[in-house]
Amino acid sequence: MFIDEVTIKVIAGKGGDGIVSFRREKFVPQGGPDGGDGGDGGSIYLEADEGYNTLSHLRYHKLFKATAGQNGGGSRCFGKKGDDLVIKVPVGTMVQKDGRLVADLTIHKERYLVAKGGRGGRGNARFAGASHQAPRFAERGEIGEEAALGLELKVLADVGLVGYPNAGKSTFLSSISAARPKIASYPFTTLSPVLGVVDLADQSFIVADLPGLIQGAHQGVGLGIEFLKHVERTRLLVHLVDLSLPAPWEAFDEINRELASYSEQLPQKPQLVIGTKIDLPEAAAKKEEFKTKITGLGYEVDFISAAIGENIRPVLYRIMAKLKTLPKIEKLAVEPETPVAGLPLGAPEFSIVKEADGSYRISGETLVKKVMRFNPDQSEALLRLDQRLKSWGILTALEEEGIKEGDLVRIGDYEFTFELED
């Protein structure tokens, strides 16, 4: 089944915890701190892969988790890093996060980091110094990033074959490449875009058969609304018209109107027009009239019979020559995150909400990650957290919100009672 839009959730691995440990060796009366760091959590990447042409493999797999890092050990032993997770997607996949386009994967093996693994917590050996020779605290591992991602595939091809159903697109594609789309003498035999690679004179280009265009396609008639968007990513349109129709020029005009109704940019794409099925007497009889009408509109016209191979190779050379004059497909511009102004240097973004029970909830993704690294069971860690909350401006912000001594404050999973300094 051809699937070109899915939504998935990704959760990167948590970092391993650092530990508090001291050397305990015979004949070493004053062993120092030797707690090792936890390993970083595994990250999650999307990778474009030419072996995929649909997002159907992600249709029922909605949640992806990377492995956590291992905890540190004594003797300065570091925990093992969590394994990264790579999710394969087709070339041409666009990635949206929080309504923003964050990546456009247009190159084979191109990777994009969608969820970074949490950093491993530092062991107490990291905090030893001349003024603090026996630290009795260590950091917890940072939680990994989470994200809900919208993935949308727009097929990347040099050439897009458009035209009415049964115009001969699938037959043409099967005659010029190894692609084997379904071919029959009734409409809508092709139910999804089919890609084929054309090798010609030591060069190659990709052709996509784009199905489902009929009158009203831009409004959802037929299959067109599902596949019109894929036309946007092609460099050149090759418009196939069945000359055996009573008025093939009207069919040509109808398809172009559908393209224009979907997007004003589509009619601006370069377009070669090919009359098909000229092996049929009723089609051959309309060649000259069709050519006169279409060239009068400014289009180049050629004629083929894919069934018997007539004029196929010259048309391919014409397509190749045209492609050489056209620019490569450009990546879509991604939307950068807007930095928050007015925070102290290095301070994480946060917000404060007074809840119905009178407590104060402090929120902010980066802030919660930083706070959760402090172990509430270690008194030294709590002292350091208090210093951080001051330097980040959070305690001042709480006072401005009207907090009073004894009020409850929540940050992530942590709760503490607000106390005024002496």
C-alpha cells in the first residue's frame, strides 16, 4: 500500500546516572572520589534511503525508543552509551515538528537528528577539586528528547508523467525502464506513484508515473488529490495524451487546468507533450491537427507508440537534453526555532503557572531536563540546585509571582517547599 503521510513519536534514550564512590584500597588511608560517569542515551535519526518509496512500513509502528545509557561505576568506570536508532524513510520525505518544517531529506543516506539522547550524569570524581576534595553527590542522567513528528513524502523524480488515465503512461514507463507498473485497458490501473530509472548514453534520470488525474482531481475526484502534490517535486512534466480519444486536445487542456487549480506553480513547470498510441489508425489520423493546436500554445510536441516502440529513443534523448537545461531540485527552506529574549545568559526558557491548589508549576523542556539531573536524595546536590535556580532567575520570578514561604513548587517530578533566605 502506498502511504505518503504518517505521524510517529520518538523518544531518545535517557543518560545513565553518575555514581558516588570512593576508593577503598588496602594501604591507601585516604582514598579519593572515583565515581564514574553514566553513558549518554541513544539518539534517534531519520535516514533517507532509495530502497524505500513509501512510508507504509511506519504505518503501524508509531512509537520509536532508543536505548538508555548505562550507569557509571566505581574506579572511574564510565557507563556504556545507548545505541542510536536509525529510522529509514524514502528520499523526498519532509519532516515537521510542532508545525514547523525542520528537515527535507532529498539525498540518499542523508540523516537528520530528530531526538537527541540524554547526556550521562557525571560521577562524583568529576566534582573533586582543591576546595571540595570529597564531593558526595553525582548527577542523574538527562532524559532523552521526545518529539511527535509528521512525515510527508513527496516523490522526488526528474520527470513526472501526467495525463488522463489510460493515456499510456504505465506502458511508456515500462518500455523505458525496469519498472513494471500494472497495465490494463481500463482507467486507474496505477494506484500509486511508480518510479523508474532510465539509463541513456552513460547517463540516467528518474521518471515517475503519477496516477489519478481526471477532471475535478484538485477537488478530490478520482485519485488526483492524493498524488497531485507529487508533481510539485519533479523538474520536468511529460504530458502524455491518448490520440485515439475523440478530441485529444480537450483532454490535454483539462489536465492542465487541474494542475493550475491545484497550484499556480505547476503550469510554470517545463512541459513536453507526447501524443501516444499512434500505431492505431484513429490516433495517427489526428497527429497533424493535434500538433498544430498544441504548438500554437507554445509547447513542444512529439509522438510515440509505446506498444511497438516507435519513436521512443528519440523522445528520451529530447527529455535528457531538456533536463540538462533545468536546475536540480532544491531543498525546501526549514523554519528555525525562534530564540527567547530576556533570559540570563545560559538560562533555560521557563514559565510559571499558579495552580488551583495554590502551588506553583514551573515548566520548560530544557529546564526540567537540567533540574532532573540533581539527585534529591543528596543534600549537596540540593544545595547546588538552589544555586542554579537563583542564577537562572527562577527564584526571583517566583517572588514576582507572589509566592510566599511554605508554598509548594513543582518542577517536573520534583516538589519542594519555598523558603525565604535568612
